[in-house]
Amino acid sequence: MSKAIVGIDASRALVPNPTGTEEYSRRIIEHLLRLESGVRFRLYARANPFGCCPNPPLAAVDEAFREVEWRIIPFPRLWTHARLSWEMALHRPDALFVPAHVIPVIHPGNSFATIHDLGYLKFPDAHPFSQRLYLDLSTRWNLAVSRKVFAVSKTTKIDLVKHYGADERKIEVIYPGANEEIGRVSRAKRIPVLKKYGLEDDNYVLYVGTIQPRKNLKRLMEAFARMRGRKGLKLVIAGKIGWKSEGILRSAKELGLSEAVVFTDYIPEEEKFALLSGALVFAFVSLYEGFGFPVLEAQASGTPVLASNTSSLPEVAGDGALLVNPSSVEEIADGLRMLSEDRMLREELKAKGKENLKRFSWDEAAKKILGSILDSLYSTEVA
């Protein structure tokens, strides 16, 4: 008997400068391919991931990516609903998994998708109208046609049920993993990175993520302006420029923080982990997150975390963070002050953060996703 074919949309795993959902796509695919699954995986992409360009996306990753079947299907626009749909019509797999996008119009009955967050509903002004509309329609479509959807947090599942009337039985919460290779970067290795941005070791507060209104960076800067006490302390905002970022960038000057706030733009992973390891505090006081990978990355780097007490962040951070109301500049400032002045508290949060990481495993996430897919395939065959 031939093996069942499980197709995976790998297009989002291959983008340069990945954000959280794209990093999720790559990691979960990598760990699915490592499993002894009894199925054939078929990955779909727009371009050759190994030789498309001077720096192909998968040139130096796990060998599992090289040993799997690839379908390279270039197309200039509407790749998912036009080109991938056509591929589904011509060579339909037994199941399809979409880790970071939308299920194509033509798809197998056993189709699955991961839904990451509903931030576009919670904070509509943080997204262009066209993007909000597309995300809303995509989420509705995934819920309607999937055999099951995977939510990255209990918060995301609750939001799907509340805002879309989704059937709870159709939504499985599967936490992503914490990247195993992350650890505290040695001082010798991080100093060159710190020098590049004009920083001193253990003398800056760090934020990592896209620069956009939902990330609450104006309040973070206001809070930083209120609490600064340590000589030369800086606030580093590391991430690519996003939607409606102009006002955020202006705020540093308006608050008199031009010399104290460092905007790095997008940073590669090796620089990110060096900055995380050298930070006095990692501050992630976002207004809404479906998950919050940077919190786990900070905990893995041995850095104390200040995080919001809303959305999924308490769920993800566990006991390994000091939680504050993201709508209160005063609370954020008090949290920053406590962490900058209380060494014992910082050490306590570092230890609890390391312990918290044990709850998140890419291997376990991949096993659960594959288990749901196989259960569906077998039940379909029996029926």
C-alpha cells in the first residue's frame, strides 16, 4: 500500500527576514519532517529554496528539508488561490497543512491550518483596511473549510469562538516550541554587536518586534522617560518598520529621548540573540499577542522579562515575567524601575523563565499536529 501524501504550504517558511508566523512555519515544518510518520511529505513553494538566489533560504538548514519532495510552482500573483489551487486540482495530496497562511480555494477534504492571532479585530487601526479585510476573510475561510484548525494559544481559541462563533471541537490548542539552540550568548561574542549600536553590556532595556501601534511602543518610551535613573541607560527598539510607525519614530524626539532610544531596524538572528543576552531587561508590553515568541527568546537568553498582563502573554510567560497593565504608563515605568534596581528580582525571573521554557517543544507540537492529521486520514478511510 502506498503511503499517504501530506502536502504542506512551505511558502511562508522561505521568506527573507521572517517574523513570528514565518518562523513558526519553518520550525514546525522542520520538526514534522523529522518524525517517523509513515507518510510522504510534499512541500509547495514559489521558488527553489536551495538555489534560487545568492542566499537561498534553506541553504544551511536541517537535512530533512533536502530529502523531502518539493513542488516548485512559480506564479506572480494570487499564488495560493490560483496556482496552489491548480496544483491541488492536478495532483491532490491526501491532506494539506497550511502553517501560516490560508487554505487554497481548491483543497483536499482533509485540510488543516494554524491560526495565530486576531489582532486585526482587537486593534483595527493598527492595520490597513485592505489587510484587515483579507485577514478577516482568510480566518473565516480557514474555519469554514478546514477539518481542524490549530490555535497557538488558548487566547486565540477563545477569540475564535467569541468573534466567529467557531465550534470549540474544531479548534485544537497546540503551543509552538521554544527554539532549542537559543542560549545566553557569551560576553565576548555579544560585545561586537553592542558596539555596533553604541551600547554597553547590561545597560539597556530591549524590545524586539515589528514597529507598529499594537506593540505599544509610545507608552514604553513614555515609561522609560519617567524611570530612567541608571547613568547612560538606553532603550533599544529592534525590529523592522511596520504600519503607522511614523508617530512612534517621532515620539523619541518629542519625549527628549533622541540620544537614549536606539532604533536598529530589522536585525539578523545572531544579532538578536546577542542583544537579548546583553540586555538588563526585555520589555514586551504589547497591547495584544496571539502568542509572543520574543518572550520565550528572552527567557532562553537568560534575560528578565517585563510583559503585558493581557491577551496570551501571561499564558506564554508563565511565572517567568513581571506582568503589568500595558495601558498604564505608570505601571510600565514602575515595572522597569523595579527590574532595573532589584537584582534579586531579576535573578528570580531568569530562573523561572528557564523553567517556563520546558512547557514549549517543537517536537511535541509537530507530533500533535501530525497526530490530528493522521486521525483524520484514518477516520476518512474507515468511513
